[in-house]
Amino acid sequence: MNLESLTKSINDERCIVVDTTGPARTLEDNPDGPLRTERDSLGEFDVPADAYWGIHTARALANFGITRRAISNYPDLVIALARVKQAAARANRDLGDLEPEKAEVIDRACQEIIDGSLHEEFVLGAIQGGAGTSTNMCANEIIANRALELLGFSKGEYQHLHPIDDVNRSQSTNDVYPTAIKLAMVRGIQALLPEHQALADSFGWKADEFADVLKVGRTQLQDAVPMTLGQEFGGFRTTIEEDHDRLAEVIPFLCEINMGATAIGTGITADSRYPEAVRAHLEDITGLPVRTAPDLIEATSDTGVFMTLSGALKRLAVKLSKICNDLRLLSSGPQAGFGEINLPAQQAGSSIMPGKVNPVIPEVVNQVAFSIIGSDATVSAASEAGQLQLNAFEPVIASSILQSLMWMTKACVTLRVNCVDGITANEDRLRQQVESSVGVVTALTPELGYQQSAKLAHEALHSNRSIRELVLEQGLMSEEQLNRVLSPERLSGVSDETTAIVLPEVRDAD
């Protein structure tokens, strides 16, 4: 049966909400296709005969049709769940706790999911009660039913291979789920880091391009002392690279797992050799230096690493949003604003004002940042709310962080490709601003003193004349002295090797 045919209105109170890669799907009585009946401790429940998920997923669908975002929206999590189950099957086989034939087909089913198959079957909403139990059950059922097919049986014939007895052997949601979300987050960071570095590099190239472009710096939105546009963009590059390092530093902590802890960290139902066996297989499967936590009781209840990662993402988001604010300010106008730089025009900016172009790329990155800031608050609240031997709120922690990682990765791409790479400088406007700015008077204070320099600034502002003109007129410095003090190198603090710009007045004097 095609699940697409079962789509109904989310407002239908009789529906069971089924989340997939797109909008939520709904399932009522399934009159369009055959059903199979499954049983659990609560009784019987009908599910679509061709669905790989089973009764536990179906009950969860009835309870958690809330977010309209399914687990399948987080492919890194789906893959991580399959890798954990694959490692467990291999470990149980090695220890003699799982028949080799069962282990082999579970392994094959997991590999198919790792390779991209059956992701659409992870229909369950990411936000759920039960500390992730429904997600673990969903993975167990999908893997079991695919394994049954590989053995030549029909879905639901669990007497031959069982979702819990076999796929979930030696496991609990409380070690599977946190391990899987950690592995998913590592993959998310690994996807983000190269795009984040590419964005930093783009700002770096612009810093080189604008190394000779003198401009007026600003503090508190007021004119300050001169600098180069290259220095400004170089600062953007540096601050981004600092966060790059902070993100990378989290990965080793995410590689600490609690597999073998089972329910609360005591390892009940698992062979004493199992923790090391499953760790070794998981390391081989993922290529990551995973290690077993030294205290499985603590590791099962602790969510500190998630707060660390979320905090690093928030820091990145806040700083990137600040950069976007600066880009919007520097490009404002083009006639009545700062007008110092030009952002690439990407789309029409107004339905009423012809020709208006807005800074839409920085604006969308701003909004991604706002969302990540809010997600960090969610992660903090959920972490604090943990009680005793388990934190029941790891699903919202996982959903928040995985979404933040995906959104930030895409935000870095669009900011680089659709904005930063195409930025140009309005050099004539920048030169004019420097020449007329009273900020250059700061360079004169060592020679003339603060009081005399302040007087010059006041005269320049009220007479609309340049500092150079007033200094020479009043005989306060010789032209040679003034050229030295007001040289671009001196004003911007850069060396002769990094700048060659010369203000018109200085060029004429030479």
C-alpha cells in the first residue's frame, strides 16, 4: 500500500498522524489496503501490511502527532541508529548471544539503511515522550521486518526474528538513543565544519582584496578613527575561525558512549564483555574513536556534552548574526545610508517600490541565528529537567541540536555563495568619508595635545573644512609633519607592505 494515499487533514481528530520527510501524513482505518495485526503488552493493533514499522511505532504515531517533522528529516540520526544496531548485532554474535544467521540479516538490513534505504519508514515525529523509546522501537521494527524479508518471511512474523529479543538484544533505549544522537551530531559537525571554514576563507579573500581600501571606523555608530576595509573583513574571518575551533573541540566528547549501560548504567541483561565488544564494532563501523564512558551510571543520566555543543553553536550563531548586521549596515542606502559596500543583488526587494533591493541573504542568516539561540535555551531547559538516572527530554535536545547543525550548515553556504563572494567596495565614497572625517584628528593628539585636537575637530565639524586644511592654515604643523602623521599606514596601523593607498592630499604633496 502506498502511504501517500492515506494522507488526510491534520485537523481530523480521528486520525493517527504519521510524520515523514515532508508534511505529516495521517492514517485512519486504512480502507485502501490490507492490514496486519500485531500484539504487545497492551493488546492488539492493526498496521498497514506493507509498513516496515510495527505496533510500537503505530501507538507512538497516535500519541505524538505534534511536530510534523519526522525522524526521517534527520538522516544522520537514522544512519546513526542503524550503525548502533549493526554494532550490537555483531557484538552479540561474537559473544554467542545471537544466532549467526539472525546477526547476518540484521547486519544486512542495517547496512541498507546506512546506504540510504528505508529512511521514509522512520515516520515517527522527532519530539516524543519516553526518552526516545519510540524512536528505538521504530528502528527495531524496521530493521526486524526488513531482516525477515531477507530470510524469506513476511513482515510481522516475529516468531522467526523479533524486534526486541533479537534486534534490541543487550540494549536499552537509554544507551542506544544517546549514543545514536551523539553519532548523528558528530556527522552534523563534520558537515558543518568545511562549510564554516569556506565562509571564513571567503571573508579572508575579501580582506586581501580590500587591503588597500581606507575607510572610517565606527564605535557606537559614531565616526571613529580610520582603518581599512580589509581589516574589517579580516576581523570577520578571525572571529569565524575561532568558532570553527570550538566546534571541532566538541567531537571527542561526543565520541564517549554508554553502550552496555542498558537501562540505568548497571548493564543488566548484557554480557559483561558486551560494552567493549560493541564499542570496538562501533568504532570500526563509524571510523570514529568511540570510547566507553568510565561511569555508565553518570553517562546515562548526563547531558552535559549536549549543552557544550549547543553553546558552541549559539556562540557561532550570535557572532555570525553580528557580522550579518554589519554587512547590512555597511551596505545600507544605497544613497541615504552608509553605502560603503555593495552586496550582490539577489531578488527584487519590494512589491511597491520599483528598483529596491534588500539584503535578503544576511537577513535569512540572522533568522537562522535567532532560531539557534532559541534552541540553545531549549537544550538548557531540557538538560536541567533531567531527573535521577535518566533525562526523559533527550528527544527535544536531539531535535534542537540536529536542526541547528543542518540550518547553520546551509546558512554558511548561502551567505558565502550568494553574498560574501560577490561583495564590492565603494572606494570613492570611502575615500571621501576619510578625507572629510574629523576622526583623523586622533592621530594629531600626540603632536598637538588633546585640547588643541578637540578644538580642531569642533572647527572642522562646524565649518565643513578638513582637518588637514585647518592645521596648515593655523600653522600648527608643517606639511611634511602632517603628511607623516596622516599617512594611510599610520592611520590604519598597517605596514607599508600591506597597503599602498595614498590619500589625494598626500599624493599631491609627494
